[in-house]
Amino acid sequence: MNKHTVFVAGKRFVLLSDDKESYVQKLASEVSAAINKIIEENPTLDRRSSAILCALDYADDKYKAMGKSKSISDKAQPIIAQADKQSKQIKELKDQLSQRDRMIDNNNEELKKLRAAEKDRSDEIKRLEDELKAVKAELEEAQNTLDEITKPEEALHIPEPKKYEKAEKKRNQVDKTEDDDMDSNQLFSLFD
């Protein structure tokens, strides 16, 4: 503790305090000014009575300030409780946002993978289309080669069937019949 020498209403006091010198001097100056004001307003009062009235004023101010402080504190309690509740809600919302951010990050990673797979599939489709074009070109070339191989060099002329006159047809039929009879006769002669 530190010793502080102060003057209040012209009287010297030595105070022990942990507070700074400037703070203690400020208090002493304020009390001295309050006592001097009471003396000016009531010239018939002595210093002691003026000091007592000053102490009563300070005590009154203290209790009024304490009452205001308690009233403010009472009014502040629901506000503090509401603030605590909102703080918890904010924390829950932050947790939800954090969880959604993680989900978004996971979805973005999955989307990157899907896009890479889609690109791979597109590349594979392009490769297969190119391969199909090459196969079609080979097939067309083979078809052209086949067409060239099977293409007749000269057009074949197939004569039309000969038209016989009616008499010739009859004779042919007759000849055929006689020949048939001869064959049958020969067969019979073999068995006789």
C-alpha cells in the first residue's frame, strides 16, 4: 500500500491506498470542492457540519446510483438471457453452415469426378466414332473392290430360244414316241 498526502477543505490527511496518486488527489479535490460549495450556500455552517452534509450527499448519490445500477441490471438480465439464447442459435447456425460447406465441398469433388468421367466417356465415344468411320471406309473400299471383281467385262448376249414351226414340233413328238416304243420292245425281247 502507498501513502498519499491530500488536503480536503484546507485540512491535511495521509491516506493508505493501492490506487495511483493521481486518482487519490482527484478524489480529494472533488470532495474539497463539494464541501466548499456547501459552505458557500450555507455560510452559517462550520466545516465539520459541511463535511457531514457532503458525506450525506455522496451517500445519497451512491445509493441512487446503486438503485439505477440494479434497475439496469434487472432490465439487462432478460436481454442477456436473450443474447445467450441468440448466441447459441448463432453457434448452431454456424455449425449448420459449416456442415453445408463440407457437403458443398464434397459435392464439388464428386462433380469434378463426374466431369472427368464424362470427359473420358466423350473421348472414348470420339475414339469409337473415328474407329467406326475407318471401318466404314474399309467396308466401302472392300465393296468397291468386290463390285469391280464381279463386274462382267463384256455384256453377255443370251440368245433367245428358237421358235419351231408346228410341223417340226409334231415330228419331234412323233419321233420321241416311236423311240420310246422301241425301247419298250427291246425290253420285252430281253425277257422272252
